[in-house]
Amino acid sequence: MDASAPARLHGSAYEEFVIGVFRRAVRFGIPTRKLFRGEGLTDAEIDDATAELEARGFLRAGDDPDTWVVIPPREAVARHAEVTEHRLRLARATAGELERAWRRSTLDATTGRLPGMDLLGGVDDIIGRISAMHIATTDRLWWAVDGSVASRTLLARAAEDPSLLSVRHGVDRRLILDTSLLELPSAVAVMEAALREGAAVRTGNGVPVSAVVCDSDATLIDISRFEPDGVGSFEARLAAPVAAVANLIERTWTLAAPMRSMQEAAERKEVGGSSAPLDERDQAILALLASGASDQVIARRRGISVRTVERRVRYIMEHLGAATRFHAGAQAVRRGWV
């Protein structure tokens, strides 16, 4: 080791240093200590960087002393990215628990905090807790989404990283989305992913609040629709609040319209021997209509004009003998058309 080595770098500066050494190694083809020294690196820097690159899977020690073998960059980078993404998911999942520990350590003992109740520190805290609940659940994960600031942010992140809201097999998973969210591609992506994973999904007008129930152990109320920074939202680990929120979600569930995957809809038609006398376009409009979506939302989702939607909805209502949109949706569900 070189006693005159500079002080250890940290953060982004260290990351740039390590990446720079790897670029040199790639350029050398078969990197050696002598070649690194020729680039102006000290022995201490070489030892530090090569050890880090070996740990990341970018290099491995060569057969001869002071030589290294470069792992093919495409393979090494892909594997390292996968490990990094996993660590980020774990970090997001544990952020809520770390926040709780920090609050407990800094809270004045005289404030009289109620055991089993945690006020949340903001939108990021809400997102971290909900993600952690999805990871931790073993029996039940019910989530009602009212379009709050936190839920919209989480849906956007989950659309990019579906594993963020995945749950283990066998969990009773229910997802209720307010129909206002159907205009968001991220919400639709999460909904379709949940359906593919076997979750029960419904949509409804006027979901009263974003809330989560995790098993029989915890519940979370997200008030960031009313308070955009999310302060005042809370997590409870007491039996009575968990039961109360579960009851609220269950009542909301009974008033919401079921959403089905295309495969499930096809299977229902095969079993029941009944199909809607509608073409593919009208069938898609009918599915959105049954979910409670407005004409404007349907138009955006289908890429057609509002006037066209209004005309097709009238046509569908005539086929169903329905006097109102709500009646048309109910009739379609009852007949197994959606």
C-alpha cells in the first residue's frame, strides 16, 4: 500500500473514480498493476478500486499476480443493475421502519404518544409504508385508492417497477381504484399487472379515502388528497382501527364495479355461452362504462372523440335496454358481458 495515498473518496466522487478505473481496465483488455501505474494510479488506489470492482462482479483476479480479468461489460452491468435495483426496493420498503425508529428516538417523552399509532412524515413516508406492507403481507392486502398525491406517485413508480407492489402467492389481494384514476396510464398498468397476478380489482366513483389493510396487524390512512404534503396520515397497529378500516374498504368494495382481464372475460363467455352483440371497440367502451368511467376518460383511453363515445354509449344502452349509464353497466355485469 502506498503511504502517500490521498484521503478516501466518498459518494459520487468515489463512484466516478471506480467507474474510471473500470474504463481503463476495459481499454487495457488484460489489466495489470503495471498498466494502472502507467495511468498515474497509486498502489493504494489500484487495490481499492480493483477490490470494489471484484465485489461488484466487474473484474476477477487473474491467474498471475497483479493481473485481472475483465468480465464482459454487458453481463457485468446487467447483473450489477439487478442487484442495485433490489437494494433500492429494500431501501424503500424499510424507509418507513427507519422513519419510525428515528421519530421514537427524537420524540420528547412528555408528548404522550399513543402506542401502536404512528403519524407519517409525508408523501415519501406514506409510499415507503405501503410498499413495505406489500412485501410483508402474508394473508390479506386490501388497498383503496382515492387518487391522493401519495397514491398517484406510488402508482407511477410501480408502473416502472412492477415488483414494488407485488405480493406473495396466496394473499387475499384487493385493489379498488377511483374511476378518476383510469385516465392515468400508470394506474391502468398497475391495475392490469394486479389482474395478471390474480388480484381482485374493482373501480368506483368517489372512493372516500386512500387506505390500506395489511393482514390483521396494520392499517394505513393516507390523507394526501386533502393535505398534499401527506402530514397527518398515519399507520395504526391496533385491532380496533384495523377492523374499522377493513370494514370501510369492504363497504367500498361492495359498491365498486369488478374489472376483469381480457382472458377472464373470454373464459366467462365460453363457460356461460353468452357474448355481447358488440364489436371489439364497443366491448372496450362497455368495460370502461361498467367501471364508472366518464365519457371524457373513455375518449382519452380509446383515442376517440367524446362525441363518438356518447354515440356508442347510446348504442350500447339501446342493446341493453338501459335507461341510464349506471343501469347499462349493471346489466352488462349481470349478463357476464364484462
